[in-house]
Amino acid sequence: MYESVTTPNGTQQTPAAFSRISEDEGSFSLSDLTQIVLKRLWVILLVVFVVVGAAVGASFLQEPTYEASTEVWVDQQLGNQGKNLAGSVEGLQSLMPTLIHAIDSRPVAEDAIGRLGLEITSGELLNNLAIEQVEGTSFISLTYEGNNLPEATQIVNTMALVSSERITNTTRAAGSDLKATPYVKARVPETPTPVSPDPLRNGLLAAVFGLMLGIGLALLMEYLDHSWRSPEEVEQASGVPTFATIPEFSVAKSKGKRGR
């Protein structure tokens, strides 16, 4: 620590004054950043450890979410090929958005809730349900997410069954003669794996964020630190050579007893 430095013209300048000179005239390089990172490495590592620990700990405290999936196969009923739009592959593909919209509807959800005796609303069920066409096929995929895997499996299977019945009955009444059938039934695996939270992914993201935060904190600490720790730093800031330095010293205390 150096409280003041005497320049050749006899004036004394404080480190804060030299700091302002350095900030106005100096330039910040990659070498300076590297030196700051190495000097404040303990701060950066501490921030990373705290952020990663908090993220991973929060992940283990969250209730796990599971996913159950099934598929519905939509096809033309036998003996009716070529009589309507669905009689061709192109016609069937064009009907898929309409069928998906029909599945993702309140009447289908309420029917499934009634069959299972659930105490949820149709909106809550549909918010956790994802419906999409398997690309290039006449299959419709249904995926349900929930905190209870057996219940999620029952819901998605029931939604597939209700949807198949409604599509078949509705299109038959309209003269299209489509047939929808649950193709792959969702099952509860022996070792279920939640889709979220993911402690490993959260830990990696937290490590990146913690590293950026730690480097930013190190730069801030360096900016607010106006002390010098070597004659070279004084010379670099002031532009003049250092005449002399006064090292720190302490008076040793004698442990012996004075003679009488």
C-alpha cells in the first residue's frame, strides 16, 4: 500500500489521482483482463460455486414432472377408398389439422375427465396436453405432462380413446368414413425418469451464468480498488520513475525477561 508518491517537481499525488489519470489515458487490453481474472480468481470461483449450488439445490427441491405419450392412427375405413377426400393420402393429410383441433377441445377433455373421475378442469388438462401430427404419416401423437406418472398415463390413454371414438363417429355422420384407433398405448415404465427438473442441465447453465457474474464482480472490485501494490504500478500510472519505496516492517517483541 502506498499513500502518496513524490514526483520530480516536488508535488505529492495520491493513488486516487493517479487512478483518474490511468482511467483517462490508459487502455484496457486482454492482458489486463487476464491479470484481473487471475488476481480475483477466488472471487470468481466462489460466485460460481454459490450459483451452481443454489441452482442444483433448487432443482432437487422441485416436484418432478413426468411425460406420457400415445398415438392415434387415422385411416380410411375398409371398402370406402376413393369415395371422399380421405380416400387419398393427400386428402387424409389435409384433414389432419382439423382432426388435431377437434382433439384439442373442451368436449373431448370433459369426456375424458368424466370417465376417469378427475377433479381438474378441461383447461388444466388441455394446458398439459401436446397434440401434433407425426410428420409424413397419418398418426397423431398425444403427450401429457404431470407430476403423477400413473395418472398422466391414464389421462393420455383416455384422451386417445375418446378422440378416436369422436373422430370415427363424427366423420361417419359427415360421410367421410374415417376410422381413428389408439395405436400405441402409454405404459408406466419400471424406472420412470422425470422430464424436469434436470439438475445437470440447470447446473451447467448456472455455471455459465456464475462465471459471467464472477468476472463482472472481479472487474467491479478492480475498478473500485485504487491501491497500488508494486512500484511498477506507480510508474505505469504516474509516468515517472519511482525514487524509493518504504517496505512494511514490524518491531519484533523480545520474549526474554530482563535481568535484575
